[in-house]
Amino acid sequence: MSDAKQNPLPEPSRGKPEVSRREFLNEITLGALGIAGLGGTALTYQYFSPNVLFEPPMTFRAGNPDLYPVNSVTFLQDQLVYIVRTSGGFYAVSAVCTHLGCITQWKPDADMIACPCHGSKFHPDGVKIEGPAPRPLPHFAISLTADGELLVNKLETIKADKALNV
Amino acid sequence: MATPFNALLENLRTTRVWKSIFRRGAANTNRTRSLAIFGNLFLHWLPVKVREKSLRVRAAYYLGSLSLLLFIILVVTGVLLMFYYHPAVPNAYHDMKDLRFVVSNGVFLRNMHRLGAHLMVLLVFWHMFHVFYRGGYKPPHEFNWVIGVLLLLITLFLSYTGYLLPWDQLAFWAVTVGTNIISAMPIIGRKVRFVALGGNIVGENALLRFYVLHVVILPLLAFLLIGMHFWRVQKDGGLTVRSRGEDGTNKD
Amino acid sequence: MAQTKIESGFNSDAKKEPRRIVFITRNTSAKVKDERGPKLMTYPALMVREAIVFEVLVVVMVLIALFWDAPLEQLANPLLTPNPAKAPWYFLGLQELLHFFPPFVAGILIPTLVVIALVVIPYFKINVEGISLCDENAGQRVGIVLGVVVGLLIVLAAFDAWTIIVPTFVVAALLVDYDLVHCHGDLSDSRRNFFPRAGMVLGLALGDPCQLKIWASCRTKYG
């Protein structure tokens, strides 16, 4: 009795609504299920993204730079890439038309890259001359390996004005 | 008609084995006719009685029924085709040639399947337009319309995934164009394309994924949604038909 | 029997003489729903009809399948693109859109908007009473429709989408004609619905062959 006067029970803090045990447990359960669901979705997405691909690799060596004469356009058929060498350096230009994905062709007499599907035409550096293609042909990242070979990475596109100086 | 054959049939029907399988008896009374629907696993979603007016062809041209029947035909022909098809590159294409020249009745099955696919797309579009013109989407049928739109999308995806399976030039490039469109989605486009194709190019992974989608996942989804769709129609009272008053105007 | 005045309520005879209680407000009469007709047993009435429909479908399909073969082209060659690379017929319209608009707009945005529009149809009470365009707020409604159409025409012109502009323009012209002739004129009921319908039909008739490249004048330089 004197206990009650000396150690009064703490009053509930004002302003905060009381949460019943039932509501609390419900919220905890829903939260746990939500986290499990998110985790499950993430794991499923991981499952569906293959780690090993049986395709031509997206990063490939294009050989020694001396193979490519100055002011030439070489079509690499396996990789669908043009190795363009100008006096300014090397570009790796995609051979896939930006309109609907058809494979373009290099026309040396007309000095242009042409798409057979709907008639898009591009300069060797990928800039569009005419046609329904919405964007110029993208440039892929090109660099030199340690032993002096060209390395093209199709997963990385770079700005069209960057050339690789050898 | 007391032919020997009929007599034999009647005797058969009185045997214990027969009666243990077909339990309701001959459907010649309204009670047994009710049981033919109500006691049947595959038919009990139908009402036991239907309005005479909803049976007319002009009511809805049987478009919904035709869509379902076409789905069944496609599933049957599709499963039969699966016995001779390897979803691998380039076996898929050679299997298509086998089906045409080597397999007995293969060309017929493939023709039926492809024809059924085109007809299916046509019919579901027609069905959608007809439901729209007749106002069958109005409350309380709104969600059934949404289920119908989902079914339309599933039909189009089924048709598109099936389009790749012959692995000929037409199929390959149609899918190349389509998946390039997917990569046009902002932010997630390239990732979605990667997961859809199982890689960066339209290759063997893409064929296998489209095959699984076409043969398992989408038909299962379609089956579930068709069930919900039909169930809702019957629960809401079946094909309600407008009645015409004496002055020729439509009443609701 | 009381003719004009019916009281509502219960009396002690309610169980012995059940009466239909009709509530009458002012001078309106109770709306009685039309009888929807007799019912038949599903089996056999519906079942037999479904069986017939199924058989007709199978017969038609078998006849066609026996005479027309499904096409099969050469083996897929990732290095050689056929000209033209065509989508299946139900996607041809979409492929045409891709010729005029960037891939995001034509391939993602417009189909998504179309699907959303379809899904949303039953949730909007758009003209439930079926009032003709001219009856209420004629000027405002025709103005809204025409404003939307003109906006659409401007967007299409900005993207050089001439094959889509032509049918849109024809429909808009017929709408203006309808407005001038009917909303402000005096036409009988049967001709009320003629112009919008004719506009739709004409628009579709002009638009679809154009998009399927049947008309020579629609062929662009690019095939």
C-alpha cells in the first residue's frame, strides 16, 4: 500500500495511441511476410537471370590495330560490329540498325552503311544520313589490352566523338 | 425399338458397374437432367436452367463458347505436336520439317494449330467488341470485363510466344523486333529484355523460355482466368438479353 | 377494390390475405421489370447447341486445314535479315506505328495506354443514358471532341504520320459536318446516327488498307 505511493505505476505516455497485442502481432506478421515476399521476388529474378551464357561473348578481342588500314571500315560478322579506323583513331560501331534491329551492310562505293529493311543510311561513324532510324548507330567501348590488341566491350556504349588513339 | 443392340445397352445400363460410374440414370426426367449439370465436375458451373432467349445465335453469336472450344482444340493439337518437337536450336526447325513430311498427319495437326491460333485472336477481338457494343461491361460486370482484357493479353502473348517456336526466319526476326521494343522501356528495359531472352541475343535460351511460357505458364494462367470469367458470367445471371417492348424500343 | 389509393402497412389479416404492397409516390407508377422469358433445362437445350457449335467449328477448321498449309520459311539466320521483317497480322498496326514514332512511344507507351483505356472503360459512367451528341450542351461537347481530334492531328503531323492523319481527318470532317447539319439543322431520327457511323466506317476503310500498304500511294520510300 505504501508501495503504491512510493512507486506509482508509470502512466501511459500521452499522445500515442495504444496498440493492442493483437494489432502488434498482426503488423509484425505482415511485415515478415512482406519481407519474405520481397526476398522471394528478388531470388526469383536472380534465378531467371542466367550467369553463364552460351553466346558469342559480349567482350571480344579484335586483333592487332595494324590489321586495320587508316580510313577503313571492317565488318566483323560474328560480332556484328564495324571497326572503323580514321586518321583520328579507332571506333567500334554497332552494325545493328537502330530502327528495328536488322543487320546493316557496309557499302564502300557509296561510303556509307545501309540497312536493307527500311532504307536507313548512316555515315561510317554512325551518324544518320536518312531513313526511319531514330538514333545514330551506337559506339561500343574500345580499348587496348596489355599485349596491344584491340578490345571491344559491347555492353558499354560510349560517346560518338571518342576515338581510341593508338 | 427393341433391337438386340438396344436390349443389350439397356441390360448394360442396369449392371452394377455401369451404375457405379454413371450414377444419375438416364436423363429423361427433369430431375436427372438437373443432375446431369449439377452433379458433373466439368459442367456444374453452369446453371441447371437457362433462359430460352439466351440460346439464340443472335444473342451473342456463341462467341464466348467458340473461344473456349477453340482453346480446347488448341490445347489438344498443341499437346499432340509436343511429342515431336525439341525446343532446341536448330532441332526445332528440323522437327517442323519432320512434322510436315515425316510424321503421319503431322501437317494436318500443325495446320489446325496455326489456324486455331489465328482464329482465336480474331474471335476474342470480336467477342470483346460485341460485349462492348452490348454494354455487357456495365456494373455489376466491370471486373469480368477486366478479366476479359487480361485474357486478351494472354491470348496475344500465347500467339507471340508460339510464333517463335518454328525457329524459321519469320519467327526469329519477328521476335528480334519485338524484344528490341522491350528494351525501349525506361530504366528497366534492358534488364527485362535480358530476363525474357535469357541472354543478350535471341538464341537457345530464348527459345526454351518462350517454349515454357507458351506450353505451361500462359495456358495455366489462361485456364484459371477462363474459369473465373465463365463463373462470373453464370453467377451474374447468364447471357442477359434485352427485351423489346411493343413499340419496338429496347428495354433493359 | 380500391382504385386510386393503396395504403401501405400490415393488418391482422396480412397472413390470411397476402397482398403485394406497392409504394406510390406522387403520380408515378411502380416500375415493373419485363419478364425475361421462359427457361429451359441446360441439359439438353444448351448442351446440344454447344455440341453443334463445336462440330461446326471443327468441320470448318478441318476443311481449311486440309487445303491450306501453314507457312515455314528457311532456318533462322541471325546474320541475314529478310526484307521485310513482318510481325504477325494482329501486330502489323503496332509495327506501322514504329515507323512514325520512337520505339518507346509506339512500342511501350501507346500499347500501355490502350490497355489502361480498355481496363478503365467500365469504371467511367460515360453517357450511360445514351444522349446523342447534339442534345445536351451541344456546343461544349462537340467542341471537346473537335479539340481532342485537332490536338491529335497536330501530334501526328509533327511525327509525319500521314497514313494515320488521313482517316483521322476524314472522321473529324464528318463530325463537323454532322454538327453543322444535324445539331443546327433539322434531321429525322433515322439520319441522326448516319454521319458518325459513316465517319467511323470511312475512317477505318481508309486507314486499314493504308496501314496494310495495299494502296500504292501509301507506300513510303522505305518499303
